[in-house]
Amino acid sequence: MPNPMTSSPDQPTPQPVPPAPAQQQRGVQQPRSRPPQQRNQPQQQQWADVSVVVPLYNEEESLKELNQQLRSTLGRMNIRYEILYIDDGSTDHSFQILRDMKRNDRHLKVIRFRRNYGKSAALAVGFEKAQGNVVITMDADLQDDPAEIPSMKRRIEEGYDLISGWKKVRRDPISKTIPSRFFNYVTSVLTGIKIHDFNCGLKAYRREVVKSVKVYGELHRYIPVLAHWEGFKIGEIVVQHRARKYGKTKFGIGRFWKGFLDLLTALFTTRFLRRPLHLFGPIGLFLTLAGSVIDLWLIIEWARGLTSLGNRPLFLAGSMLIVIGIQFISLGLLGEMISKTRTTAEEYSIREFLK
């Protein structure tokens, strides 16, 4: 009877199975090594020489022409570049046109908002996504000339941190030019920044500027002010301003009243954001001192028997000044507490990001 432990002559002798490594025996999975071609593949660099940020709202007629001009100008510069279109909730076919252009151009990136947030929001998101060492902003209505980009980039390379375009010869109706000049003059006087056109959409920024300056609300008009108070060097260059070719302006006369309020916001957030007591404190001290002097004088007159406090409205006015002054000082103290304990950040609902 054959021994079950011995193999038959026509059966192969089983080979001994080598013991599993100690880690496999304990149930530890070994890491997989990547194939040589994948391991040696260099990672794609995520940077560019120039990023062009274009906020837009209902500009379907001008987008293709603008993109051709941008590609022509940037292509001649022989640099790495990207173009970011920020669709601020357009209700026309702007996004469909951008999506079609994106399919044929790897330099394009398209961001679409769910609703209209405003130009400041579009620029804020564009600044966040931009990867260029130099960031150019311009409007999508073809009034800004892309041919100005090389000269603005050279000024940045000369040592400036922000170059603002100056539309010295404007192709706009007088209803826009006169109020704009007035606000530019007032802004220059109040901020001490000697440039002529704060609201020009054509600007060039060093990368550090767009990553440092926080734009929200309607403060896009005063980005040079915000950058100046952050310590950046501001310059200006005369640029060509072209007449609007398609559509009509998206801004009415109401933007000038909002612009004045935004100027107050810019001044407050740059000079007094971290020291609100320096703004409210002097006002409160002046009112409190004035009320105290008035009441003290009336009390001395009453003590000498020269007057009666009951029939002197000035005594009540002095008391009100004291109360209002104390309230101003208290408001400044509350602002100091809030500025040291709370930071806020705007968030925007992005519908699509084609990258």
C-alpha cells in the first residue's frame, strides 16, 4: 500500500513555500512602489509670469474679441500666463461663450458665481486663484486695451508694487467724467496718494499685493488706498481708454454716492481698523470736555445766586454733550475689544470653476 506521505513518480514534487515577511505575517500591508516612469515624472509647476483677472457681467458680445487681443498680446511677450474670467452671475450667454473658449485654450480659467455679488467680490476671488508673479486686472467691455500690459509689467519690474492706469483722455460721457474727477481729487487729498484715477480697472499688481489686500463690499475703487496703507509702493501710468463698443455701462449715478461712503470705509479700515479708539476717542473727549465746561460754568453761576438751573436749557445741553461724549468713548473701547477678538472673512458661493 503506497505511503500517503510520498509522492507518486508522475506527480511533481511540491516546492516549499517561503515564509511571509514579518510585517505580512502580522497583517500589515506593504506600500506599493510606483512604476519607474511614474516615479520619475516631474510635477507640473503651478505658477505663471502673468495672471490676467477679468471680472465680467453680461458681456457676451465682447468676450471673444477681448480674448483674442489678450492671447495676441501675451503670446508676443513669450511668457507663462493665465487668464481668469470671473463671471459675476451673468444672465446672458457669457458663461456659455467662456466655456467654449476654455475647451480650446489651456491658458483660460473660468469661475462662475451663482448670483451677482459685485466687482469687488469677483476681484477678491480672482486674486485668491491667481498664480502669477504679476497680476493684471481689466474690464471686459473692451475699453481697457490689452496692449498696455507689457508696459505695466515693466513698471512692476522697476520696483513698484502696484501700477494704476490713468485714463487721461476718457471716452465716456460727461455725466461720468466730471463726478469721477471730483471723487479722484477728494480721494487723493484725503489719502495723500498722488494718482489721478483710482477707479481705473486696468491695474498691475505684484503677487504679494493681491495676496495681502482684502477686497470686499465696493472697495475695488480704493485698492490703491488699501495697498498704500499696507506699505506697498504705488505708481501710475497713462493708458489708452477706448470707447465702449458693445452694450451699455452697468453703473448708474448712484455709484458716486456709494463711492463716497466707500471712501469713508477705506479710510476707517486702513487708518483706524486696529485702533478704533483713536477715531472715536478724540470726538468723545471733545464733547465731554465741552459739556463739562458748560455745566461747570452754570453751576458756579447757580452757586453765586446769579441764575437758576431749572430754567436754563444750556445746562441740559451740556449734560447731553457729556453723555454723548461718554458714548463715543465707549464705542471706541468696544471697537478695540472687537478688533482684538474677532476676524471676519467674506465667503462667496462659487457655482462652477473650470480649471
